[in-house]
Amino acid sequence: MMQMGALEQPILSVRDLRVTFGDTVAVKGLSFDIHRGETLALVGESGSGKSATALSILRLVERDGGQIAGGSIRLGGDRPADITTLPPAALRALRGDRVAMVFQEPMTSLNPVMTVGAQMGETLALHRGLRGRPAREAARTALERVKIPEPQRRLDQYPHELSGGLRQRVMIAMALICEPDVLIADEPTTALDVTTQAEILRLIAELQQDMGMAVLFITHDLGIVAEIADRVMVLKDGVKLEEGFTANLFATPKADYTRQLMAASPRLGEGAPAPLDKAETVLEVRGLTTRYGGGMLSRTPATTAVQDVSIRLGRGETLGLVGESGCGKSTLARSIMRLVEPHSGSIKLLGTRIDGLSRAALKPHRAHVQMVFQDPYASLNPHMAIRDAVTEPAFLHRMVGQSDRRALALDLLQRVGLPADAIDRYPHQFSGGQRQRICIARALSVQPRIIVADEAVSALDVSNARRITDLLAEIQQRDGVSMLFISHDIAVVERVSHRIAVMLKGEIVETGPTDRILNDPQHPYTRKLLAAVPRLDPAATPDAARPRVPVPT
Amino acid sequence: MIAYLARISVKSVVTLFAIVTVTFIATRLSGNPIDTFLGDGLTAEGRAELIRYFQLDGTLWQQYVAFLRGVVSGEFGLSFVDRRPVTQVVGERLWASGQLLLASVTLTILVAIPLGILAAIYRKSWIGSAVMTVAFAGYAVPSFILAILMVLVFSYWLNWLPVVGNGSFLHFIMPTIAMSGVLVAALTRFTRNAMLDVLGQDFIRTARAKGLSEARVVLRHGLGNAGVTVISVIGLQVAGLAAAGSVVVESIFSWPGIGQLLVNAALIRDYPVLQFGVITVAVAVVAINALTDVAYALADPRIRLARS
């Protein structure tokens, strides 16, 4: 990937960096170097201090309420500078020119009321003095460099007209427009689908080779590290646990924590639960179609989100539903629960047709199916104590009286592995993983026959995600509950699913036992999804074997 | 965009019809105008004749139909008081009210938006707290109290400013400030909240990471986005509040505008003037709202492009 000259001066040198947020110390004396043409991956779970480190390098951390309490950040090269002591004007001159950053959320990191061209032009005017036609030319070239189709047209478009993948390409183009010495990429692919992620990773690697910049790549995903990094630094609670060349670190991890992280990372071929052959059917969906819009007063034609989908779920079985964002998997789940009214098709739950039932008639059936959503921060009412939150569905379905709620809450919390003293606390006192446990406890309160987990672990870091999938499997073993497990990450789906259904543009293109789907995928799209999953073993992904997927138009 | 404009027009017409109807009913609920004009000493025959003369003898429904027919054909009738067409009576008041409204809204925008931005940027320092305290106090002081206090200080004690009429620039000062007080308070608070909301967004961090100056980050990226919501509030709320405020302020300063006319017409139950006056104000407010919708769409590409 690169030849690191150990004798060469580092382009960025961080020494004994300490970052505090109020009384909390987020980064506790961190030191590292990056050289030209090198990619250093900063790995850690949420709260490990990796983003605080990244934001400190641009001194943007001060805007988020943080403070650089000690240490130095030196930028090398022709014009060395100590970033920690730079006056504001000199600091601004350096941002976007010599050190640039790409953020995690492409959907919200671009200004929605400015065209792509105007946003790129700002950087050019500021650091290069380019305006008008030359600026437009330069912006177009930058878009070409990140392989955006029709760059000329994109300049006049607004961010909302672009997909997430294209927006992230625009972000990268904007960051690289002044050819920075250092590019900081803060989880740039976490919000993207696996196939888009593969494209973006490949793009960053190629651009680095062309431009010779140093890249600080922040991630919690070891699969990505294996694919992109020359060196790795593992961070936990603001302390560096381990640092080394990627291949060495993966081959012989020294710290226990690194080994735990590696074990928690999803990878393909870990082994899936064996298919259940003669399970009694609890849910049968036939020919389900759901459309949005297109009503009499609508200005837009109807879009078909789910097209003629048939699935079957057996007792105690988990069906993994995989597909990219926008493929209709969430709509399918919502249609099954009739949170969205399906257009046609039949839904049979425990032997009863529930399509066409009135709202009142549907209510008792709703208790049989419970959902766990993606964002554990948004799906709990912040003003509701945990005892009330977890027992609310049971209370609403009159399965528990006011006096017994506490006992039920204690039982539920125990079943999801939370301590009994959680009962009187409020959601903000828990971490993301713990909140997701609370959401699962809430779903369990009505003794459902089916749990629909819609991207339930996508917002969690690998360790927490692993714990949650383990918990779901354990609950299934114990209670015989069936699950519809929805995810864009086929590696996560594998470890919990007896069978997998692959969804593309509203249709299910392939269904089968997990082993068969993984080892003998029939549909080209399934093969593409599998190829896009980052491999944990750096040796196993030589450049030639990396996924080559066309840029979507 | 054309479909969007058509939808706004239909919405506006429906709103106006509702207002016209409510106005008609409300004026009829308040008693008989003949008794108010003439008082005692009127013979039964004379009274009946007057009622016929003013076309108040039909059933309520007949009066309503006649009234609607008039509205459609542009015939709004004659004032009960001086028998001149109400269009003329109201028309000659329009410009005075328009001037006051324009002056107040302009003053409000010029004062409130910078204050709101300051309060957002310095929300953690004394500057932010000071701005918000003043804005909060301004919100709590009714315009008539502000008006009376100003008259007391600047006219009665200091004798600097004229109280009655609209003859010169000096006449504008107190009514404009009295009208603007509440509006400034409301718009400052709103601008501050909108700016705080926007300044916490991810793209603001992106703008800073580019190396842009703080002024450009706040004005171009911050206000550029907050402006979309601020425009809608200026149109939807500020215009409405100003219309309501003009009734009070014009009466206090004897400003020869529609607000003062309406108060007088209501006191003597001059139905035709009252009806047409309310309709005029309603048309103005609805028109401003419709213009706001258009401005909002122009300012936000997400709306503009979705509807074109």
C-alpha cells in the first residue's frame, strides 16, 4: 500500500494530547505520528475519545464544548505549525487547506440551501482566491476526481437531490479540493450501505495514492481497518492500548481489548444457526404490495415500496431481511404490522388473516408482534421512568394492572441482563447498548410471538451490537419467539438468522437457508452484497480482490 | 411552481370566504344599529321606515345572500353614517395604515434579526441574557401601555413629539415604536431559537472545518438556513400581529387609518363600513401570507424543487 520511510519526518505529530469536556477527560495523554502517504486507523468504541481526537486536530473540539487541556499537535512539512497554540486567523488559514475533514453524516453535513458548486467555491475563494469561472472549473475537476457522474450538472444541484453515497463523495471532493497534507475521515462510511461503503473506501485509498496525503481514519469497524489502514491505533477510554502495522496487529493482537474487538466484529462465515425444517408457521405473508403517494390529491405518482412480497416465518425461527437503505425492508416490516396500510396481499398471523381487520379488531393481534427500532436514543420517551417504559405495552393491552407493573418490570430487566436498580432511572442515564436492551424488554412485556428488529444493532458499536444479537438469540432459545431481523449488514444477519431473504427495490430476489445464501448465492445482487462486506483478515484482501463495484448513476 | 401558486390561491379564496361570513354574523350579533344612531323619541313608523331604508328588514339569511351578492359584484354598500360608498370611506384610510404597517415591520426586522443573532451567538454570556430579558419584557408590555408611556414622556413632559395625526416624520415615531414593541420581542426570540437550532447542525461544523470566518459561518450558513423559517414567521405572525396592533395604536394616536375607522364603526354599528373594513384587513393579511408562502418556497430549494 505504501512504503513508510521511518526516517522521514511525520507530517502530523501529536504528543501527550489531553482533551476535556467539563470535568470529564475524554483523551488522556495520546501520542501518535502520521507520515505522508500513510493511513493511520484510530479504532475504538463510542466514547473512546476517537472523535474528540479528530476534532482537536482542527481545534473544532472547542466548538463542541471540549478543551485541549495539554499536549501538542504539530503539523510538519514546508510550513510547520503548532496547532494547539495557533491564533484564530492562522488556524482558519490552515483548516480546509492543509488539514481537511470528512464527517460521518453525509445527509446533514452539507448546507441544504446552497448548491454543491457554491459550497465548494467557498473553500476555493478562501484558500486559493479563485472566483467565477476558474473556481467552477476547479470544483468540476474535484468532482471528477471523486468519480461523480455528470459533474457539471452536480455543481448546480442541492444536497437533497443527491443520494447519501454521492453526498459523501461531494464531502470528500470538498475536503480534497485544496490538496491537503492531512485528511481526517471521521467514520465516513458508517452511515452508508455496505456496497456504497466499499466504493467510498476504495476511492479514499486511490486518492491517497494519487495525492500522497496522510489519512487519519476513524472507525469502530475492524473490517474497514483491515481493508484501508497501514497502521492501527486502538483507543479505549481516551488511552492508547496498542499500536502497530495492520497485518501484525491482526496477526498477534497484544491487548485483551483488541482481541475482544476482533471477536465482536461481524465477519462472514462465522456459522449461522441451522435451519428449522418443521417449525409451525406463525406468520405467512403472500403477495404483499405497499405503495406511497399517488392518491387523488397527490401531485406525484405512486411509488411502490414493496412489490409482491411473500415470506414465511416459523416458530422459533429468525428470518434475516437484507438490503440497502431504500429497498423497502422497513416498509415491509411496517406493512406486516399494519403501521402502514398495504395496498394488496394477505397477512396471516398465527392462522388468522389480519389484513382487512378494523383497527379495533387488530388490536389484540398487535400484541403478538413487537418491534425494536434502530435508534435507541429516539425510541424511548425521555420523561418516562424505565419501569413505566418497559411495561407500557403490557399495560395498554391490559395484560398487567398498575399494581403489578413494578414486578413485571423487574422480571423484564432481569431477562435482558440489566440490573434491578435500573427500574427507577430514566433513559438518559443509559448507554446506547443498554437502551437497546430496554427497548427489547419493552417488546417482551406482552409476550410476543414475533419480534421485528429493524436495524436494531446498526447504531451500536461492534461490541454492543454483538451483545445485543447474542441476547436476541438467547431470548429466542428460551422463549421460542420468532424474529424478523432486518439489517443492511449481511455479516450481522448471518449470525442470528436461520434463513435469509435478500431484498432489492421492493422485491425479494432470493430466499434460502443462511448457509446456502452465503456459500452459493444465486442472484447477482446477493453476490454484490457479499463482496462488499469488509474482510477482517488484511492478508486475505489484496488490492485485486477488493470489491470493484460501479458507481451508481 | 404554477400548481403551487394555484394551490395557494385556492387556499386564500377559501380563507377569505370564511372571514367574510364570520364578519357578517359577528356584526349582526351585536344589536340593532338604528337604536344606536337615533336613540329615543322615534315613532314606530319612522323606525320601521328607517329599517327598510337601510335594508335591515329581511331575515338574516336574506341579508346574508344580499351581502354575498354585493361582495361578488363589488358592491359593498353605503356607510350608515354619511351615506358614502364604503369602498371610498375605507379606501382613503388605506394608505395611512399601510405606511404605519410598513414602517413597523421594517423597524421590527432591522432590530429583531440582529438582536436574535447576537442572542444566539452569545447565548452563554451576559449579552445573550440581556437581549433575552429585554425581549421577554417587551413581550409582556401591551402596546397601549407602551404608547401611553411614550406620550407621557415625549409629548407631555418633554414636548418633543406630536401625539395626534400623521402629518410629518415626527408623527411616525411613537406609533411605529408602539406597534413594533411586541413584534420585536416575538421576532427576536424566534430568530434566536432558529439560529441556535441551525448553529448546532452538522453542516455548520463542515463550514468551520473549511476555514471560513465566524462571520461567514454565522451569516451565510447560519442565517442562510434560519432565514427560511424567519421569513415565514415575519409573514405569518408579524403581519397578523401588526394588523391587530394597528387597531389599538391608531386609536391612541388618532392615526387616520383603518384600525381607528374600525373601532369607530363598531361603536356606532356602522355595518357596511365594519364589514368592508374587516374584509380589507383580511385580504391584506391573506395576501401577505400567500406572498410568504411564495417567498418561503423561493428561499428553500427543497420546497422550490419539490413543487416545481
